[in-house]
Amino acid sequence: MTISERLFKIMEKERVSVSELSTRTGISKQTIYDWRKKNTNPGADKIMILCEALRITPQELLAGKPEEEDDTAKVPIEDMQADIDGIAYDMAKQVIGMTESQKKRMLAYMAMLMNIKD
């Protein structure tokens, strides 16, 4: 399922019309209609706006999965250093200082990177 298909499925479930989504996001109705008609996906710059308007996580929109509870977040970062490589450890340290909004944006960006074909 594409991102745009998932978007319209969520809109239907939440009973959000194109007009209402346009009002909530500031994205033109024509752009939203184009995502459905042309089966194109919203750009990266629109993902967080859509997620905030629909009160969903980027993971729900991009991958179709609700964000899972992660018990590793409760483990001190220093205790994880032996389990992950140097770059991942450095990334984890940076994430700790982020706001919730920044963390959600980072997850969305990472999800998009994972879907890019080499």
C-alpha cells in the first residue's frame, strides 16, 4: 500500500474530508486530490504536517504500523553501548536530547530512507 493510499484510508476511518484536511494543513485541496488521482505520494515536507493534522505518527502513515512501546527507551544509553555500533550509539545519544516532535520527524525521515531503492 502506498503512502497516499494509506492517507486516504486513515482519512476515511477518521471521517476527515479533503476539504477538512486542506483546512487543517494548509495544503490545497487540488494537491490532496492529485495524490489520490495520480497515485502519487505526499512529499517529505508534507508528512509531518499530515501526521499532526490527523493525530497519527509518521510510522503509521509511512509504514502502516502504530508506534510500538519500546522498552529499550527505559535502558540507560550507556548500558546499550556494547550492543550497538559506534555510529548507532552516537545517534542514540543525539536522540535523547530531542523534543518529541523532533523524534517523530527523525522517525519519518528514517522510514523514508529505508524505503529508498539503491
